[in-house]
Amino acid sequence: MQMEPPPEASRPLVALRDALRAEAGGNPSPLREWLGRELDPSGAPVGLPLAEWALALQALAESRRGRAGWPEDLDARVIGFVRALLRFSRPGGATATARDIPPAPRAFWGEIAKAFPAEDVGRVLSWWSPRRGDDPGHVPPPPGWSATDRTLGVLRADWTARGDLLAFDQREGSTTRFELFGSGVSWLGPRWWSASDGSEAPAEATARESGVNADVAEWSFRSGGREVTRLALMLHGRKLALLADLHDAGDATMGLEVPAGLTHEDGETPGSATLRPGKAGRSARAILMTPGRAEFDEGARRVWLSGASRWLPLLVSWDHARNRKRLAVVELTVAEGGKRCPSDVAWAARASWGLGETFVFYRSLGPTARRSFLGCSTTARLLVGRFTPEGDVEPIATLD
């Protein structure tokens, strides 16, 4: 299987091709240098665009199969790269945030697994594309991952064929490459914009927490003279995600791209919408949890969110049965020192879908302090929890 290179290949990809030519000529040093320079210790590329990861791995696999004298010490580094691409792939093998890459995922991964066999990778591929005789006994690699020195990561809980993921990449500029995927459908992506164009500095990863119940990542960057703090949160097994921007001043605005093939219906309340893929029994509902509005641009396939606050939290649910219920979002009172907090200091809200399914969301919009809402006391800057029928808040995810 061959994939066409992009019209303007990145410098890392061009350098890899040169290194592979040198290796084919008997000099593996440039390839060793490329792997040491372009891959971090986990195997994830440092600067290579996500859309080129599959192309780079295919080139490595072709070189590996075609050379009897391939240096085996390189295999461990490349297998780390294989695991990295696997984490950033939808169930089935296509690369998140990149359309139709690779063009034939099953054939592509078959080639990669043959060139660089790894038992944990093989187990994941057997789940996504089961074949007779597959061995299910190997432990798979951890599904979620994010870099500590750059804005690149994927939030996911498992490797199942219908698993959910939220991938993000903002290693350059003020636009985030991202994809929210769940129940076999790509719901949002691949671009997430801030209010202003132009980034004055690279995005900086500021927080990453992973647990049994949730994954959350946060990063910040400057855009149009403003400091923007961006948040991505995935609640495991609940088909819920939160996408949010916090601006240091002024009213926040953010744009999200909507994949082709989804229809858009305005919701009952301002700032809410329902997305449908044309498949029976599937839908996603998105609601802006602070007062504001959503404007859908049909031609550009994007939705612009704006509000009267510098905090814009968008809650997304892709549980079709839940989405047929009435959603009620109520802003909550946050208290500090026995007094009500101003709206620009802290925010909290409760989202309910009928009895027994209620979640609470809290965000400190400035310096943290001990505050309370619904009887829950916290010093965290972010808290997401379940509100039980007994009236208690059970934390699911926090950022301190």
C-alpha cells in the first residue's frame, strides 16, 4: 500500500526520507540521529505534523522490510512511534484530526504490525479488526497520553472498537487541531479557534490529570493580546466531554469546526445544538453552560460561540438515549468566606438529565481559594463531579 506524500512535506519528514536513503546505502547514523531528535522518550514525534505520522511509519516499515541488514537496535524506538500513532487513532485505525489518513487503515496497520511486531499493539489491532486465530492474551499499551513539554495529547479510557477519544494538538499557532470521537462518529473537529488570530508564543501545557473516571488536559497561549487557557475533559464511560476557553479579559469567543456529513439543529435554549450523522440511534447534543449564543456557519462547517463572560464551557453529550431527555442547566451560587463570589471570580453549574443523572461543574476564574457550592468545599481550580440523589457531590475530576 502506498500513500502519496503531502504537496509540501514538513522538514522532519523530508529529513526522514534523507536518513532512510542513507540507511539503505549502509549508513544508519542519520536515521539514529533522526529517531533521537524527532521522537521523545515515549516514541511520540516532537515536531512531525500528526497528519504525517502514518506516512513516516510507512516509510520506516518499507525500509525495514526491504533490508536484511536493518539495525535491530532501532526497532524499540520505532515501536514506540507505532504505539504513539495507535493512541492517536480512531477505532479501526484512521488517524484522529486527519481525514482519510491512512486511506486503507486495515491494510496499513497490517503492514506496520508485520514490519514492527509488538504483542501489545497486536492485541489492540485484533480488537479493532478481529481475525480468526487472534491471540487476546497480551496486555495493551495505556490508551491515554499527553506530552509534558508541548501541547499534544489524547484523552481516552480504553481500546474497544466503540471507544471514545478526544485528541488535541497545538504545537504551533493559536488554533488547536482536535477531534472529539464517540460511538463510532466524529462529532467535532479538526479545528478549534480562539477569538483572535495570531499567536504570540507557543502554547504551554499547564495541567494533565488522568484517572479511572476521567482525563483532563489544560494549556495556555496568547492570542490577539489575550491570554487564553484552554481545557479538554473526557468523562470515561459516560459519553460526556467538556471543551472550554478562559480569557484573561473581555468577553470570550471560540469557534469549533463540525465534520462534514453531520446535520445541525438549533436547541431549545440559546447556545445549544444537536448534531446528527444520519445513522439511526446516534446524536450529540452540545450546550454552552454560560449565557451566550451559538451561530452555525453552514458553508464553513463551523460553530461560533460567544458570551458575556470570559469563560466559555461547552458540554457535549453523545449518549442518544440521554439526549432524548430534557436537559436542565442551572447556575449555582459559589460562596467564599460566607459571602457570594462575584461571577468573574468563580463559576459553578449543575446539569441534569432526569432523575439520577446530574453532574456539577466548578471553575475558579482567578486565584484559587477555599470556596463552596451545594455544600461541597474545595480549593481546586476545576472540579467536576456527580450530584447524588442524596444531595452529595462526588468528585470525578479535579485540577489543583
